[in-house]
Amino acid sequence: MAVELIIAPEATQDLAEAYRWYEERRIGLGEDFLSCVDASIQGICRLPELHAIFHETYRRVLVRRFPFVVINEYAVETVTVYAVFHTAQDPDKWRTRL
């Protein structure tokens, strides 16, 4: 199933911050992080209704190897990624984006 992918600017900012943090820890780790997030997003696009709704109409997908979730919504052939969120952060932070 082909879906349109929209990544919110805030999610792009999340990715940039996490990438920088991981790269500062070990060169190449940021690239590994982005690769794992990309795999999660590609999985969402292939099967957008696979993961259960956890808040209103929003779904979350765990990122392999990293303590992050991709918070997204699927509606009318469009997947919108609202946040790439560290699981230890306060959930109110991502709720304000929705």
C-alpha cells in the first residue's frame, strides 16, 4: 500500500537532537540511530494500521536498539509523524504536539 509520508518539523528537530547526542557519544552511532528510525518509519508506511492506537487516533512504534518511539497518525492514505520521542521523557511533552 502506497501512503504519503509527512514528517512534522518538530519530529525533524527530535531526530536532529538525538542524532547529535548519539554522534557525540560515538561517531557513527547517530547514523545507526537514523537508520533504525528510518526502518521504523518504512514499516509504518508499509503497514500503517499494524500498531494499536494508544491515544485518541495516534499510534506509537518502538525503534529497534534505541529507547525511542515514533508517534504517528494514519488517516486517508497519509502517515504523519509527529514526534520521535525518547521513552524516558515526560509524555506531556509529546501530547502538546498532537
